[in-house]
Amino acid sequence: MKDHIILISNAYFPNRGGIENSLYHLAKSYQALGYQIDILVGDVNQATESHLPEYEVLDGIAVHRFGAYSKWRRFKLFRPFLRFKNMAAKLNSLSRPSTLGIISRYHNTTMIAKMVTKLPVLYLVPGVVRVQDKPKNTTEHSSVKTNALQYIRLLKHDLVQQIAFRVADVLLVFSDNMKQQVESCFIFKKPHIGITKPGVDCDRFLPVSQTAKQTLREELELPTSNEILLGVGRLVRAKGFHFLIESLAHTSNTMVVILGDGPEKLALEKLADELGVRQRVIFKGVVQEPNYYYQAADMFVMTSTYEPLGQIVLEAIASGLPVVAFSKQAMPQTATEELLSNQSCVFVNEANAKALANGINQLIKNQELRLTLAATGRQLAQDSFDWTHLANVLIALIKSKR
């Protein structure tokens, strides 16, 4: 009986992000369905100073890590090869006759899995490197040298992803927007690319009463009398947090809370200083329990200029937050309109801070609209974005390739 599945990527907890969360929820869904699960990931740790073990069990899930563990790791040039070799060895050791297939969430791991095993590999694409990793999408304030190094890194990862696109047995994405981006990587015959819906944990991300909201604000050291506008994501240019900060000049009694870290932090702090709104912007960095901040906020503001999925939007609506976001007309490379409708989001049709502020003010002034969007969004999250459904879709696709 084929009852074993291997999930692979470049990183896992304690790192926090959409990919890490998806690995966790898929693993728990498969365990509930009766499958045996192994997660194999890189030893990347951008959350703490700790060295991560090669093997541990986290919340009942077996987590294996690959890395450059040889004595030769002190030579930087050798590290990629050592990581490749270590991953290949561990992947082969995890593969067994009962293994149904491999689900990969990263281009490097997809390519290596196809090179060293005969198992079907499903690549659940998180984003298209040549688009999301452009220097203009990461930071606007880099030196010529930094930009040059970024382009070299971009070319390297783009090459690997192009290979991954072509060797994977199944290509799957979360939006039509991302499907078009993957298809743009093919000049001639385009592969079949499936589209499916992501999941969200509605038991973790859920609304709370106004009394509980006030208590949470006190515990999180957030303002208790202001309208809190929440932004979540890595602090890079593509997340558009500059629009959110600039919008404060056109709203009153509002505070911005941003969860995340990244190369644009200093630039965003400088922008807030220049606009005279520094006291109205709170940078909380990377937090382990973002669900509490969703519950403490009044609305969620999605400002991304590039967003192939928008997992954070799903977390927001599951938490009962009304959402303000740029429409596809304003930001063509975003997928928010594929996830939400006007019944659960206020869409802004111009890509500027004043238009964004108008959307925010619309919600501030209309309590009935806020409640309607919140209720509709929560129901949408519960009805349409389920991890178990996604897990079953992936299993069916892998079985079709055996």
C-alpha cells in the first residue's frame, strides 16, 4: 500500500511564511487521512540564532534537514554541492516501497528530487523567481554592487526554476495570475499547469469579541483607542508598505502595525519620519503568533504590487477582518481579486496612497459595511479554503502519474 508521502522545500519552522505554513498544514492533513509523512527541508534558520538539528519531531511530524555538514563547509564555494549531496542522500534514505510520491515547494528541491529518485514529483509553485526576485521588487535603495549581486543570484535561481518547471511531473499553482507567469517562461509548447485553492486554518485564525480585542491590544502593547491598520509580509518593495505609510497623511485616528522584516525596513522608517507619521507606525518584526495581531486589528490592508497568492489575505478574512486591497486594474501582478470579491473586500483602482486612503476611510466611516465584509469574508474562508481538500487534490494528481 502506498501510504507514505515526502514533503520537501528549502526551509521549515522556526522560519515563518506561507511555504512553511503550507508544509505544516499539509502534513497534519495527511496524518489525519492516515498517511505517513516525512518533511525534508534545508537547515535555513532566519528566525533565531540557534543551529537547527538534522532530525527532530515537531508536533508529531518527522522533520529531516539537509545542509553542508562536511568539514569542507568552511569553503563557501563547496557549500551548494555539499547541500545537494546531503539532500540527495537523505531523500534516497527516506524513499521506500510504500512512498506514493513527493510534494515540493521549492525549485531547487524539485530539481534534485527528479534527479535522484524515480518517484513522481509534484511542484506546488510558490512564485516565479524571474518576477518576484527582481531587484526592483526587493529594495529601491541598493548600491550598484548590491544590485549586480542580486541579478547574479536571480539568474542562478531562475535557471534552476526553469529546469524544475520542465522536469516536475505535475505543476500546480494557486492563481491564474501565477499560471500566466509560469507559462511566460515557455517560448514554444506550454506544459499543463493546474490551478487549485490554498487552505487557511480557520481554527487558529478566527474573530474575537470587541472586549477580547481590547485585551489583546493591551497584551501586545498596541494602541487601544486608534483604528489599527494591519500589514503583514517581508519588508521588500513588492509588498508596497510605502503606500500604507503614505496613506496615513490622508486618514485620521489611525495607526499602522506591520509584521515582518526585510531590507526595506530602514527606508520605510525614514519615509515615516519624512512624512511626520513615525509615531503612527509600529514595526513588530517577525512574530511567532501573527493570529493575535489579526484579532487585535480593525482592518487588513493589502498593498502588494506583486502577489501570486495572498495567503495573508486568507488569514485576514478568516480572522474576521475587512480588507482593503489594490485591484487587478491598479496592480496587474496580484491575485487578490481571484480570492475575494466586492462582498469581502474594498478594492482600490488606482495605485497610489491617496486612493488607498479613500478605501480605508470608506471602511472607517461605514460600520455596517465593515461588519458585512467581515462576516462574508469569514464565511468564504470556512467554505472555500480548506487544507484537507488541497491535500486530497495533490494526492489524486500524484496517483495519476504513477
